[in-house]
Amino acid sequence: MKLPIYMDNHATTPVDPRVFKAMTPYLTNVFGNAASRNHSFGWEAEEAVDRARKQVADLIGATPKEIVFTSGATESDNLALKGVAQMYAEKGNHIITAATEHKAILDTCKRLEKEGYRVTYLPVQQNGLVDVDQLKAAITDKTILISVMHANNEIGVLQPVREIGRIAHENGVLFHSDGTQAVGKVPVNVLADNIDLLSISAHKMYGPKGVGALYVRRRNPRVQLTAQMDGGGHERGMRSGTLNVPGIVGLGEACGIAQTEMAEEAKRLSYLRDKLKDRLLASLDEVYINGTMEHRLPNNLNISFAYVEGESLLMGINDVAVSSGSACTSATLEPSYVLKALGAGDDLAHSSIRFGLGRFNTEEEVDYVAEKVIDVVKKLRELSPLYEMFKEGVDLTKVQWTAH
Amino acid sequence: MYSNKVIDHYNNPRNVGTLDKNDPNVGTGMVGAPECGDVMKLQVKVNPETGVIEDAKFKTFGCGSAIASSSLATEWLRGKTVEEALAIKNTDIVNELSLPPVKIHCSVLAEDAIKAAIENYKSKSRPRVPEQAHV
């Protein structure tokens, strides 16, 4: 077993060697511009892009013409939200999203608010899921778009997208979903799930960084977007800019691999994830799982070790790459807004660790990580005044703290 | 990200533990809040004859720098008089541990914990006027 162990696959994933192999010719000999229509260099590049477009479309139940290549999911989210908001401005100015969305959605919504749009940020329930009745109640005759992510990047919960999409369509509202964490990990089908726009990222599914896609529905309803990038009119005018051919080939290959291996991989990863969870729960008290286990990515575990601060825990397991919702690990010095939205309390947000298992993690690694985490949590609890008070029966919520 | 001294205190924290908070010679300071991500408990045991701190213990919930700051504080407190202890400044801790700007609040918290522990000790040894009036 090689150290350090990478278990932060929600942040990014390594490129699968098969993906790298598929990309290599397009980084070297086959370098043409896919928009060059009058020589073989261009045709070869275009062929490769077309093949990738079909691989992406097949994975999500779309047609190739509905795939717009972008630089990644952040751009896809921006294009979807701003593009719809501007295109449908005459129809309405109201957007509905959820409090636990990625910043690429939330900050785009904030920008739109400054431009005069109205945005409803739905709270989530304690299990991390949007309440569909609340969603229904939020729809007005000015609502043009609902944007709810498929899988959450911190707690891995799967939103009821199919139901949300159905509600959107019943009300004549477009439905965008940020599929960054879900596509390639769990089945996503834009037809069955009633999705009109879907953001996809390559580097979360063993593809390269810097490339992604936006699915834009062409029928029932036909979705139109105002382009956010002006230029040569690539991607049917929706996204100008010379196509990143090697990146797109990599995204396509990553989708192709996911198509054939996703079911097996999900089974393997959920076994490893559950083993990790069960070991931690069996050996430690006062451990809390954030978000429902029932509707969740197979590779995600987000867990709070009460009375232990997240960054100090990361420091103790420094040969394991995971992330924490603790403020001390973030640039803003604010604990995770996602965990806060669950109503878990800031103290549990500070104590949280996100494990993101991936294609290349082994059972041996999971065993090592479980033992290591258990050791360090026990050690830090011996250091923790809060754990001592808890053991003495002190109700920590009743203590007068000196906030600073 | 962490200096070697911080890592050393994190791996081998000095003087972890708890003194009897009901002992009249023990002063207890607890500062910070769980929702802010750090709580320090620092205790001193003072020789009432000499005013010298004979023992110091800590427990800290917080990041590695917070643990190191309070561990270092207990090292420095031992053998100092109460008055000397009050002269410890957070900047001394910052310099000793080479804390980066984002971790300065950890040193501030440690200084606050020292002051709170000594204040608690002093409040115990101070004659309680109203109680004496009843005697």
C-alpha cells in the first residue's frame, strides 16, 4: 500500500489511464481545429469530437446535438442559469434553487439578483433533501427556472430530481440540475429525470480538468440560451471558443467507461464506504452521519466526530487526503454552509470529515484509514475539554461560552 | 503549513489533563466556544506561600495551532509567579510557534486562557467580604 492515500474524490479524481491513452494522440499528432472544415486535420478533430459527443449523450440518455462542451461544470452552471435568465426575461424573473447548492450556482444566483432577478433559496430538511411541497409552494407565475443539484458535493445526498423535474414541467418551468457529482457515479437519464439542462464535469469522473458539458434539451421543451461567450459561434452558437479536442476526447472516454462500469463500481464503492462507516461507528461514540444514507452517492461518507475539531483531525491523519467542513480549513473561516443548512449546529460542522472514495481505492486502504481515524479521534478526545464535559454529564448547550 | 514546533506540540502535547477545580489553589480558565471551532481549558495550581505556579494543565478543542498554543502556555506557566504569567503576551506565542496570520487568534485565545485561569485563582484567594460578615 502506498502513502499518502487519496480519499478526496469529490474534489477531483485522477485521470483513468484509459482516458489518458485515448487523449494522447489529440495532444500530439492529431492537433487539428475541429472547426477547420477544409482539410483532414480539421476533419479528424471533428470526428473525435463527434464520437465524444455521442459518448456523453449516451451516458445521460440524450442526443449528441444536445451536448454543449464547456470548460467545466462551473461554466456550465453559469451558462445554464444566466443563459436561461436572459433568454426568458420577458416570461419572468424568478429562479428557485436550494441552500446547499455549489457556489457555482449560489454565486451565479447572487449575481442575477443584483441584476434584478428574484431568487428563492429553498432550505433543506435535516436529511439534506429539498422538501418538494415547499418547492411547489415557491413556484409563482414569474418562475422561469428551478435549479437543484443531482448529488451534493459535501454530503453526497441525491435530491429527488425526477419529482422536481415533474413539478417543474407541470408548471411550465425549466429544470436545471448540476450533475457534477452524480454523472458517471449513479444513473442519470435526462428523459426519465425530466431534466432540461444538466451540468457535467470531466475531472470528477476520471477525466481531465478544464472540460465539461452542458446538456441543453432540444425537444419538449426546446430550451434556448443566451450565449455568455461571444465569438466564432461554436457549439451551435451557445458557446464560442475553439474546442478543447483532447479534453473533450477525455470526457467522452470517461463517459464511455462509466457507461459500462458504473453499476459494478457503485457496488464495490458502496461496500467499501459501508465498511468504513461501520468500523467508525462500532469503535467510536458520539459520531454523527451528515445527510441521509438512504439516498446517497455510493462513494460518499460525511461524518462528524463530536468534540473533535476537524482540522486537528486532518493533521493527525496527514497521510490520508480527505477534507473537512471545519472553518479552519477554509479560506473564509466559516464552517460548511451545507452542514449548517442541515441544522446540525456549527460545532458539528467544525467536527466533520468528508470521505470521497474512488475507482482506485482498495479495501486495504479503507482498513488503514478506518484504524487511523479511530486512533486519532480517541487521542484528540483525551485532549478535548468538551468530551470531558460531555462525559461528566454537562449539557454543552447550557454552558455560557465566551465567544470571540 | 505548520511549523515544526506546532507539529511537535500536536504530536506530543505537554501537560494534558485536569486539576481539581474545587481546590482553592487551582485557577481554571475556559475560553472560546464550540461553534467557533475552539475551546481552551487551562488550569494553574499556585503555591499560596510563594505565588509560584507549580503545575499547569490544559485541554483544548481546536486546530493544531490552538492545541500547540495552549500546550506551550502550560510549559511557560510552570515555575512562573502569577505576576510573571500575566506578562505573557500572545505575540510571544506567535513568535515561538511561527504562527501564520490566520492562526493568530489561537495565540490570543491562549493568552485569554492564562488570564482567565489566574483571575479565577485570585477570585478564590480573595477574602469574600459578604460571607465573612455572616460568620
